[in-house]
Amino acid sequence: ESGRKGSQDHGGQKEDKQKEEEKWKEVDKIINDLHYLWNDLMPEITKKGADMKLSDAFAGSLNSLTTKAGSRDRDKVMAAANRLYSHIPDLFSLYRLKMSPELKRMVYYTRNIVLGSEKDAWEQTGKDMESLEKSWSLLRNTLEEEQKKIGDKLDLSIYELKKVVSEKNGQLAVIKGRIVLNNISGLAESYEKKI
């Protein structure tokens, strides 16, 4: 019987490896698509006056993400993907949108806080917390009356996140960070409704 159980375990491991490899293939496809989308977008943002530094930084981060994906290391890929995302607010600022690029910046800092707290990187996490608060203070003052309720909810969730970050509680920082991300999404939806 133990021989049969051992072969079942082996089959389960093989199935898990196949599922994981399928996920990585999906990641590879998404990254490949990003390269093509970036190629399409470059001429447009150049016309809109994008600095070559921004273009080079985005391209470098995209190349880095591609390389990290080849390592199949989840943490490295998540960090590289978030670094790539850090350029999105600057790209957004090239367009006249009702939604502030600060929202995208807040997503970046919050994700960095979650990723950093998972690795006990508290010094960087503290800096990202300060940056998140600065971005929020800039954005909060621009909210319209109908956005105040979700704004208050976001404000309190950032406050809760700051408390657990100062306590260096990784488990709670991940939970509170996800709540902040959820509230940022709610605020982003309020901008989309205005459009």
C-alpha cells in the first residue's frame, strides 16, 4: 500500500509542476505581449514629449522583468513587475486624464510595502510608507465631494497600514496592504464613473 501511496504522491507532484510551468508560460506570454505593446506605444509617447530617460527606464525595467521571469523566482519577478509599474504614473502624466497619476504611484508604493514586508525589508518598507503618505496627501486634496467617502476609507486603511509597518508585523502588513490596494481600486473606479 505504501508503494501505491508513493506513486500517487509522485503523480501529484508532477501535476503541480505542470500547473506551475503552465503559469510561467502564461507569464512569459504576458511579458512578450508587453514588449509588443511598448513598441507600439513608444512613438506615441515620444510625440507627446516623453523624456528619453522615461523611455529608457521603462524599457530597461521591461527587459529586467523578462530576464527575471526566466529565473522562475516568484519574488524576483514580483519585484521586477512592480518596478516596471513604477513608470506608469509618469506615462499617465503625458495624457489628459481625469484620474491623477498619483493613484498609480500609490499602487506602486503599496505593492512595494507588501513585497518588502514579506521579506522583512523594513527600512525600504518604511521609506515606501512615507512615499505612500506623501502621494496620498497630494491626491486627497483634489477629491470631489462624491469621492470623500471612499477617500476617508482609504485614509483610514493607510493609517492602519502605517501602524503595522511601524510594528514590523509582516503578516498584518500584507493584509493591510491588500486592503489599501482594494481601497485605491475603489477610488480609481470613482474616477472612471466621472468620465
